[in-house]
Amino acid sequence: MERLSDQALQTFIDLRRDIHRHPELAFQERRTAALVAAQLGAWGYEVTTGLGGTGVVGQLRRGTSSRSIGLRADMDALPIAEATGAAWASCEHGVMHACGHDGHTAMLLAAAHHLAQHGRFDGTLNLIFQPAEEGGGGALKMMEDGLFERFPCDAIFAMHNMPGFAQGQLLFRSGPTMASSDYATVTLHGVGGHGAMPHKATDPLVAAASLVMALQTIVSRNVDPMQPAVVTVGVLHAGEANNVIPASARLEISLRALDPQVRRDMERRIKALIELQAQSYGVRAEIQWRPGYAVLVNDAEQTAHALAVARKHFPADQIAQAPMLTGSEDFAFMLERVPGCYLFIGNGADGEPGACMVHNPAYDFNDQNIAPGAAYWIALVNELLSPPAPESTPETRTEKTTP
């Protein structure tokens, strides 16, 4: 297996920490995108900028094959105040790389550098550096800008770090892997009044409280027990004074599913439940439904290829099956267009460096993952775009004749 030299590894650790110091929120990744574009251009890639706003694609062609693959990394940070105390902590108040996108970018750049110098592949490599994964739908924006029309891919792959698993462990799962995400804001309109005379009002707060409890039955009584699903009411806001019945109440709901049909069934059932609960309390329901990310489904064939590459180049104890996750990921939209695989790399087991969960102020990407992460990308490209075997030359046979 081809690995980064110690000097190259340190270069990309330094680069990762530089990106970490200067985090940028969704669609604001101008500094990061410029850094990525400059590096790729210096290494000989054809560079395209501005896809999806701040997205970057680097393309490298070798040989004559028409085969092509895409590797994707995300670049955006989160609106969280960092509490790591690291020397490379964020310089931007209230913004930090709390999900490891700085590390994903560094791993792919490290692989890009090595492949530009030593790549033994035959075909086209498309490196996709995506903005706005954290809720902004940057994958969709890049696709709307013609990503796959301009840079066709036979298969596409992405890698995310995973706290709670041993550093450097590679995790694969075929089929549904990460959940869809949908959001609803429900406003219940009633009639406000004096708290001492509730019979002269129509209380939306009581209706809201009942609705919160009723929504808990969606998963327990409407979804197949073998299908993971989540309904969470994260906001309930109503009223300002203890002796006033408010005129309205607002709920904000988050929904997750790992099956597209379950996702559709939940939407239908939840909307019906909200309307009927509102009617039963004499209030009116206003529903704003916001579809989020799709269910992320790894293609069986491409996941098998990706796993085979890992088994060929990494020890058996460094490879495992990934669990289903109820988090969401907009790489799901790319997988709806192009078959591929979204895999994980362990960031650190519990009690070890890198174990802190993502989206936490104390989280930091484990720099020790840059070497195995880049090595895996290098192996994947060289294997999936391997040059054709040289044609064998038939041996010349000399026939003996009898005098």
C-alpha cells in the first residue's frame, strides 16, 4: 500500500490545522476554496471553481480509458464556539470545525498530491470539494450547477470521521446507512384570554401539549418496529405571562427515517395527526413542512468494490461494518444520481483522543487519520481505475521434424 512520507504527512497536518484556524460557514468557504484550488492547480489538476457557490472540482486525466470516479470532501464549519484549547483553535468567534470537514479536506488533498505525482491509474479522477454540507444542501447546489454533466462519474465515494471507533479503522455498510431529515413548524391558532376565564378563550397551549404526547405514538404505533425512525419536538413556545392564555403556540419538529417509504408514511401520518388534534381542541393548525436530506443509500456493488480495496490494502482488524446512523448527510443526493459508497474512518475509541462526538465544542479531528485516509483514497483510485493488463504475446513454438 502506498503511504505518505513523514514530510508529506506533516505538510498536510499543518494544512488541516490552518483550515481549522480559519473556519467558514456554509456558502462562505471562500478562503478554504481558494486554498484548495491553488493547491490542485499547482499539482497539475484542471480546476473549476464556483460550483454551488464556493465548490471546487479538480480533474486529473491519465491514460486513454473512458472510466471515471469521483471523490468528495466537505469544507464548511459550524456556528459553535470552540472549547478545545488547541494551539490551532478557531480564530473566528462562534465558528469552528466541529465535524471534521477540515480533516476530510486535508485527507483528500493529501491523496490528490500523491496521485498527481505517483498515480498509476487509467481514466479520469474528479475531486469534489463541496460547500455547505451542514444543512445548506451544498451537494444539491453543485448538482444544480451541472456537477455530473460537466464531470461525469461512473462511481462516487466520500469518507467521514467517526468518533467512538478506533482511530484509522475503516467502516463500511451497504444499503441504507444514514437517515433522511425533515422539519416541520406547526403553529396552532386559538383565541387568547384571561387565565382566570378559560371558558372565554380557546387554548392553543393545551392543544400543543397534547400534540407533543400524541406525536410520540408515531414511531411506537405507526412505524414497523424493525425500521429505525425518530420524531423529536425540539421547540414549544407559547405565551409570555402566567395569567394569560396565549392566542397561538408554536412547535418545531425534527424527523428521521432510514427507509424512503417510512419517511413518506411518517409525513402523511404526522400531518393528519396535527390536523385532527387541532380540531379536537377547537384550534387551527398551520403546518410548514421543510424537506431536508434524503436517506443515504450505499450502492451494493460499489460498496463491495470499496470494501475489497480496504481488505487488500489494510489489516483485517482495521476494517469493520458501520452501524446505521440517524444523522443525515447530503452526499445522499449525489448517491441518488451516481452509484457509490459513503464510508467512515474511526476518529478514536471511547477514552482515546478523538473520541469526542462531532458537533461538540470540544471536538477535534484526529490528525493521525490523514495518513490512512489518504492511503485509502490512493488505493481506491489505483484499483478502480487500474490500467489494463499488458497483452500477452503467444510463445513461438519450434516444431521438430523427423529427418
